[in-house]
Amino acid sequence: MKTALYSNHNFEKNYLLNANNGKHELIILDTPLNLQTASLAEGCKAVALFVSDDASAPVLEKLNQLGVKFIALRSAGFNNVNIKRAKELGIKVARVPDYSPYAVAEHTIALMLALNRKIIRSHIRIMEQNFSLDGLVGFDMHGKTVGIIGIGKIGSVIAKILYGFGCKLLAFDKMENEELKEKYNVEYTDCMTLCKSSDIITLHAPLTEETKYIINKKCIAGMKAGVMLINTSRGALVNTKDVIDALKTGHIGYFGMDVYEEEAGLFFEDHSEDILQDDTIARLMSFKNVIITSHQAFLTDTALKNIAETTIYNLDCFEQNVVSKNELTQK
């Protein structure tokens, strides 16, 4: 089946080609999908999209006019796709729900430790032959309270790792996991109580109307002074300007972000020769107590292999007119 593969990156290309093994005709494009680039899918029955591609209603309508009937997402998240409009147009959409919760969870812990023990600052000092330890004091993770907002597959792995550190674990989620409560002493509570009680807060919720800006000025005001905030889920879970204000006053003591609400056109690309136009990200980059990675948390060989294989499986199902277990438009 002829498929336009948008937003191709060098780090994933060989995984996709190996998983495909010549089954589908992949038109590999390094450009993102948007209203202007949708025409590149002419003659294709399917498109394979990355998390940064735009599959809003106008783009879907354009793809539909071109004869595209299938969308295979190379991501777990699907907030970049207008699922309602896809259903109306008869375009099937499938995602990759389980590529590797360990990849994201381990990166989250890495951000916590790097912020806490000031690893980046320490390394930069050593490269300048400054071996002073002044200003590098961290804290013991053991005994600290960690609040996990969204404790599904990734959040559950986070809980298990942090239990090993000796942390007290709070969780906010619609569904309670009895195993986590019994084995890892996870205590479920409401969001505001979690924010008030936690030394570290980490976000692992999907982006919905309910969760958009779940971290905002009111929520931050209730947090402990000097709290650590980590976001490896979706950028818009956080009102970034409110976080910046709290960083300026010191109310938020540490901020680790792997996702950013305005990351489209910025993350996944080399802008080293450009003048940075995003004043918000520029301000975040100015803080010594902020670590930014560019949507890197998923980036392990295991995850890339699983993403590629599931993407090709979804394309196989589309071509054979079989309902994929990962199909969103059937739910």
C-alpha cells in the first residue's frame, strides 16, 4: 500500500524500513504534515504521522480529497488528530499505544536526578577546570513525597522505580490500581492535595480538555516552596508562563521538561544557525534550575523498534481490511 511517511527522522528511518521489509511502498518525507504539505500524499491510500504532524480538520479534509483513507500514527498520543472529523470522513486512525513505558519512565527519573544533583552544572564546571562543589548541594530522594499525575503504564513504572528509592508516593488518576496500592504503597488523592503535599510532581496524563493546563497559577500557589516539577507527557498540561513566573520567584525550585506546548517547528530540528524566535523557550533556557530535552524521553532502541513494528502492523491491517487492535476510530 502506498503510504506517505511524514516527518521522517534519521533516528527512525532504518527501524521503519526493516519493519516494513518491502511490504508497503513508503514515500519518505522529512517535511511535517500540514495544510500546505498535504498534497504530497497524492496517490497514497495511507499516511504515517509523527507526534508533531498536524491532522486537524482542514488537513484531514484535504487528505480525504486526495483519497487518503488511513492514518497510522507513530506515537501513543493522538491529540494532534481530529478524531471526530476523521470518523465523519471515514478515515481510519490507529496509534502505537505501548512502545515502551520504561523508556519514558527512565528518562523522567534521569531528569529528576540530574536536576536534584545538578549534574549538568557540575559537568560544565569540570570542563572549565572548576572543581568547586559550592552551589551543587542536592537532597536525598529517600523519604521525599512524589506526586504522580496520571498513573497509567508509564506512571506505574515511575511508581515502582521511586518505591525503590524509598519515596512516599501519591497519585491522581480517574482509575485506581489496586496492585500499586498494595505492593508500592501508592496513595490516591485529589490533584490539589497531591500538589500541596509533594516535594516532586511528575506528569504522565494524556492531554484532554480536562487536563489542559492542569498545572496553572492556582495549582502552583498551593505547591510547596521549592517543589520540583517534571513534564514528560504533553506540553499543554502545563501553563508555561505560570511556571516561568513561579521559577522567577523561586516557588518552583526545579523544572524538567521534555515536551513543550509550542514545540511544533522547534523540537526535532536543528536551529543552531538560526535566531531563536520563541521568547518563552528562551526564558526557560536562561534558568540554571531548568533542564530541557526535546521530546527525547521515548528515544531508545527498544521503543523505536516497537513503534516501527506496530506502525507496519497497523498498515497491514488497513490494507487487509482487518480492524487493528490499535484503531482509534472504532472506539
